[in-house]
Amino acid sequence: MRAVYIYDLIFLVLFCLGVFLFLYKNRKRVKIESKIFLMYRTKVGLKFMNWASKFSKFWDVLSYFSITFGFLAMISVFALFIISIKMMASLVSVSKVPPLLPLVPYLPQMFDLPLPPFYFTYWILIILVVAITHEFAHGVFARHFKIRVKATGFGFLGPFLAAFVEPDEKVMKKKSKRAQLSILGAGSFSNFIFAIIFLLVLQLFLIGCYEKVGVTGYTYVFDKINISNIEKIDGYNFEEFLNLSNGELQNMTELIPVDVNNKTYYLKSELFIFLEQVKQGKTDMIILYQNAPAIKANLSGAIVEIEGNKIEKIEDVYKSLGVHKANETIQIKTIEKNYYIKLDQHPTNSSKGYLGIGFPVLSGTTSFISKIISPFFSVNSYLSPKYNPELLKYIKDFLFWLILICFSVALINMLPLGILDGGRFIYITALGITKSKKKAETVFKIASFAVLLIFLILMLVWVNKAFLI
């Protein structure tokens, strides 16, 4: 993928140069707003908005969906931030990337995040899609409610791009509360609808360009062990092992034997995080892998076949393993290599063999969302490309980021802050309920303060986890 980075960087340079020349050539039409925004106004798209707004019955019905989504999005984004704080507080360590950092090109690559690469080409195309659909929705709803749209255009805040439509604010303020809320919620609602559309496009893309050839996402079976029951770790007592330097730990074998009440478990490097919890006095429990055939064989990679049986879903794994008994040697083919593994006796059924792997079970809301997001492929499906792997991965990653950012913008934009649509949305809602501008402003200030407080708590929890622990 090195060539992708080269072409992407060339495109970045050419794009910046093109934008600079365009703004310089049209400098008389560029205005500075609020001392930091460069705004370029046009009339592009106004005729199309006028034409689209003629389907009045359609937009009239959709206006109720726009308002409803606005409220749901506002509640959801508050809930997501609170859940994020709770989840971050429960983690032992977190990424060094600030949770409120804007998504800029190459961010996942720079911080080695477990996410697909995010190229500049993705960034600029996604901004165009998200911004145009968002602002077009504002414009069409404004025209539907007989509000003149004075201009369209785009703006710059440093390296960040934005699009805008400019309805007649004086006329808009005289319209009904329903009309104003419909217009304000339309942008986020549009982003949400397009996220769903692109999600369907991704599914069709995967069906047409990939095939299921195995399952992944399994883990070695493990137990939660009280540290008081640990006798030795690779010959060291527990206190001695905790005091080993990082260099000494790195020089150890990948599979570290742990003696617990006359039983052998194993400790691998990915479990060292639990040692940190113990060192900090946060727990007296530790996760250890069971002494099972899979971990001793160092089974890794998506499972493709078991004894010649093709594996396409988790049920295939359990079905294939279920017919074998203890002490049988079976062939397991993964994408990495062929394994010949002798099964142990199953701990709960002596008539069956035991490999010692398991798959995390999704339940409740997580399972429901997973099925909606990917009805044709489970999270454990390993997909093999039918055509050019690099090209297909490039397109798949682009669709992933496009969907994620559409959803994110749909939610974040409804936060009750002055610079976002959610700020006006909560103010107009409060004004409609209280019939008092003073009370509406108070509600808006309280909501904005709540958002900023949540941001502050989120950042403090992150700093505590990322640097102070």
C-alpha cells in the first residue's frame, strides 16, 4: 500500500495548491466571518433546492421525522458520552489520543490505532458528501417552508473545510416552531439517512466482492484467578515476577507457565495489562489462559477448515469439533498454516474432545446492532477478496469511514452548543414550551454547560488513565 500513500500525498499537495489559487483568484468574493472563517458564497444548488422543494407533501411528512430524529440524536449523543466516560474509567489503560481530537487525515496511522487507514483522499471526499447532503437538506426544508435561501458556499477554518447554506434568518425566526425545528434537524437527519444508505452499499459491495472462507475472533479459554493462589510464574514467586523489568519480561518466552494449586495455566504478553492492575492495587484477580491444546499449539489466524470441513460460521466450528473425542489428533487449517492438534478431554463432557478456544458472545443491544449493521456477515466472518485485494480494501475502508463519519456528524451536530444546530434546536424547543425568551436562554445555557462539563470529565478521565496511572 506504499503507492497509495505516495499518490495520496501528491493529491494533498495539489489540492492545497488548487484551493490557494482558487481563493486568490476569487479573493474579492471571499469574506472573513468572526475573524477566523473564510467564506466563499455562491448560488450553486439554489435552483435544484427550489425544484426539490416542490414535492411539498413528501417534505411535510418528512419534517416530523426530522424533528423526532433531532430529539433522539440529542439524547443519544448525551448517553454515548456518559457511557464512554464509564467505559474509559473501567479500563486499565487507554490510547494516548485525546478522545475529543477531531478526525484528521492519517490520525489512525500516526497513533497506531486499531482502525483502517484514513487517507487525505478519504477525508476530502467524505467532507464533500457529508457537507453537501447536510446543507442541501437544510436548504430544501427552508424552501419548503417558504424561506428564501440567499446563498450557498463553502468555508475554511484553517485546514478544515465546511459547506453552508444561508437562509434568510429574519424570515426564519418568524416561522412556526415546527418549521424552525424541521430545518435545524434536517441536516443531521440527512446524514443519518445517508449513513444507512451507504451501509447498504457496503453490504452489497461485500456480497459482490468478497466470500466467506473462515471464522476469526476466537480466544483461548481463560479463568479468573486470585493472585493468592499463584505458586510460581516461570519459576518466580508472584512478587518476584511483578518486580521484573520490562526488558526481562520481553526476553521471556511467549508462553509463560503459571502454577496455580497444582494446575498449570499460561500467561501471554497481551495479559500483562492485568499485572499492571495488580501492581496498582486495583484488583487481586488476574486472567490466565487454561492449559489447553489450542494455546500449546499456538493456534492463530482465521480458521478455514477442520478435518477437511469448510468453516464459514461459528456453528461450523462447534459442529466439526463435536464429533471428535479426547486424544484424537485433528487437522485445523487457518489462513496462516496447517495445525495437527491432539485434543484433550472436555472438562464438562468426558465423551468429547477439547480444543480450548471460545468466541465472545454478543447479547442484547450489541447483538441486535451487529445484526442490523451486518445482516449477511457476522463479526466473526473472515472474508477473502474475489478480485484485486488492495483495491477492494481501499474501497471497503473508504465506505467504513464514510458510514462512521455520517453517523458521527448526525449525532454530534445535535449537541446543544451555540455553534451547532443542536444549540438553536434546544433553544427553540424551550421557547416553544416556556413561551419565555429568558427561560429558553436559561435552558440553553444549562444544556451547554452540561455538554462542556461532560467534555471536561471525559478529558480528565482520559488524562488520568493515559498519563497519571
